[in-house]
Amino acid sequence: MPFNMPMQDIKKLLKKYIAGKCTPEEQLLIEQWYQQAGDNSKADVSGLPFEQLESSIWQQVQQQTTPQPKRVPMQRTTLLKIAASLLLIIGTGMLIWLPRPAKENWQEVFASKGVPLHFTLDDGSQVWLNAGSGLRYPAHFTGTDRKIELLSGEICLDVKQDPARPFIIKSGQVSTRVLGTIFNVRNYPQLAFLQVTVQQGKVAVQADAQQTAAEVVVLPNEQLTINTASPAVSKTNVDAKAVNGWTSGKLLFNNERLDIIAITLENRYHKKISFASPSLSAYRITAGIEATDSLQEVLEVLCLANKLYYTTAGEHITFRKQPI
């Protein structure tokens, strides 16, 4: 958050944050600003025990913002410190920060459905988080490596090269290690597999949490598919730029599974998509979708080229196979 932001705007943003009404971009802005500024803590208020200071400021926050309790985010401790810090700035015009335990350095961000998120990590690595996806990461990388965690969904990373500190992304039982590259990790809970796709550079994938299996190296335009219910893995050649097309607003499906396409459309258009027959989920489809295309246009293109049709019931769409 820019330090020259008008105080009235800070107050409005704080109230939105406490009420849980911030956009993902606003939430990320507040939390990143808080984490970054926390390294320059002043000791003006550190004379009081933390618990006493916390209680006092929380009362002030409640008095000035009067949020509805049911709308306060679940991570109360994190919210409290951010809100309290903002309140102190509003009240004094000074940058005064509460001491924060190092263990709270991690933060989570979720991209709303229909709105992919793009931001930069502490080391300069670029992150594109697909709509409906969640990521956990530290505000500042410390130690000998750089670790983040994909909670669910899909992420594309352009990793800043740093041979001394390998970049590691964990998702479920799978860890992917990289020194510097552009790659994609896809792990949706609706699917029984996880995929790692490399656009530039190379990555090494550890497919089990116990790290007993050998790492699998994935090269440019290769996609590694890992069965999440077993150690089975397979590698195929793909168009990695097409896989990452969503980062620029386009959806480029090159021989892609229909179940993956369905999840992508669900997150973009806020609909529920299912299949009349389970076998349809493995259909392979090639198609291109622009950001301006309506859902109806997309569905018609997918069905026309693959002998399918669809039915709708409210917000629910079902793909069906055309009768012979």
C-alpha cells in the first residue's frame, strides 16, 4: 500500500478488509504491505505486553469499524495485527507496528472465480494464480531454499534464477524443485491426478511425501502426470505455451482432457459442469477460447467439433454424447 495514500482511503480499505469485502487484489495489497513494513518495526508501542496491547487495540478497531462478527475472517490473529497496524497509522500518522512472531510470516491468497491473479514474490519470481485457486507462501524467503505451497487449483511460475537457493513448490504429496524456469502445476481436487508442465528450463519432481522415489526431470514442452492415489507417473509432450495460455486471458486447449476443460470453464464462468457419462471426462479436445467469448459460444464450439451436446438446468451444465 503506498504510504502516500489518503487517510480516508486507508480507512475505507480497512473497513472492507475487516468486513471480508476486499477483492483478492486489495487483500493481497494490504497483507503484502503489512509484511514488508513489518521488517521496519518501531519500538514505540513495544513496552506493553503483547497480549495487553493486542486486547487494547482490538477494542479500538471494533469501536471504529463496528463489523458484524460473522463477517470477520477466520484468521483473527493475522487480521488483528493488520487492522491494528492500520489503525495506529490512521490515529497517529506514524508508522508504528506491533511485534509479530516469525511463524506468522506465511500468508494465503485465493483467486476469485473468474479472476486470475498475477503478483510478484519476494525474490522477484512472477506468479499467475488461476481463477478459483489458492496459494500459501512466505512474505520473505529465508534460509537455503524458497518454498511455497499450492493449496488447490493451477499456478504458472516464472522463477527468478538463484542457484544458491532452489525454488520448491509443494502441492499435496508432490514437490517440484527448480533453479529458474517457467512452469505450471495443476492440482484440482476434482481430479485424480496432478500435472507439472515445463515451458522453459527444467524441474525435478518428487512424487511422494516420504521422498523415497527418484526425482523425475521434466524438460521444456513436457508434461508429467502423477496419479494422486498411487505412485504411477507418465510423461507426454505438450505445447506448454498453450497450457499456460490462461495467464494472458486466452484458453488454448491442445488435445486437452474434457474434465480439465470443464474445471477451467467452471472457474471462469461460475457454473457447475458435469458429464452424463463418466467416459466423456477423458475426451481429448483441441480448441481456442478468447477472453471475450461467452459461455454459450464456448460450449457450442466444444460440442460441434466433438459430437457432443449439452443441457442446462439453472446454473448446472451437463455434457452429453450425441446419439448415433
